[in-house]
Amino acid sequence: MAEKTHKLFCAKCGKKLTDKEALIHKNIDGKQEIICHDCFKEATGVDYKTFLYRREAAKQTLFATIFCLAATVYAFVTEGPMYGAAGIFITVMIFFFSAKVR
Ligand SMILES: [Zn+2]
């Protein structure tokens, strides 16, 4: 197994990293630095997998909320205010439920 010519090191602890382990993280100055998973956890308070999971969950929540809002508007226009109100209720429920999960 040939080693790559460019070697990555964690900017914080100096650990040698593989491409897979290296994370690009913006530090307080807004400067990008390459850090390892451990330092990412230390810097952000969450491990990288949780971070990815939360980002994905936030995306899905946003999508679900937009979808429900669109369905609500459609129900309001086509079925009347009662269905519109129900749609708003469901949208709010989804929003709060997913916020709780996180
Ligand atoms: Zn590190």
C-alpha cells in the first residue's frame, strides 16, 4: 500500500490523518483548518456522526415543513378553511416533534 505524497495532519493535536479522517472545520477566526474527529468533537461539543445526522435531520425537517405548508395552502384553496386549519396544525406538530427529536 503506497502512502500518499500529501500528508494530512490535525491542526489542533497534530495527529496524522487519512483522507477519510480529515475534517474541514472553520475555527473562530473563520479560517478553515483540517482537524481530526476527536478535535471536532472537542471544538463543537458533538461528534462528527451526530453532526452529520443533525444536519441531515434539519434538512428533512425543512423539507417536511415546506411540503406540509404547500399541502396546507392547497387544502385551504381547494377544500376550505377547515382543512387549511388542520394542515397548519399538522405542520406545527411536525415542526415541534422533529425539534424534540433533535
Ligand atoms: Zn486532533
